[in-house]
Amino acid sequence: MTETDDGLARANRALEHYGLSEAGWRRTPGENLQELLADLLRWCDATQHGFDRALRAARASHAARERGAGGSGQVPAG
């Protein structure tokens, strides 16, 4: 299994968890994704982690992996 496959499997498990909740059964997969992201925003607020900064870093890492560079995992400044 590749790193990409591992990441897809982890994301799928997280979204499956949301889909298995009572409310999750009534939501679409896209709505469950929105709920997960909203919960992550709340977690970042509660723990003083920067959601936008983490999202920028995740986007940069994803782009680097898509280009085949493997991504550095470093958080960009800003």
C-alpha cells in the first residue's frame, strides 16, 4: 500500500465514522465531510491550533505529492 493509499484509507475511515452516527445516516457524504471539517475547526479553536495554517500546509503537501516531490510536511510561513 502506498502513502497515498494509506491517506485515502484514513480519510475514508474518518468519514465512515461520521456516516455511522445517527445524524450521519441522513447526511450525504459531502455533508459528512463538512461536519468533519466544522468539528476540526472547533477543535482548532479549543486547542489554539491554526486551522487555516494547517490547511495551507496540507494543500502544499498534497500539491507536492501530486507533483511527485513527496511533500516536506513543513508548515509554510504566514
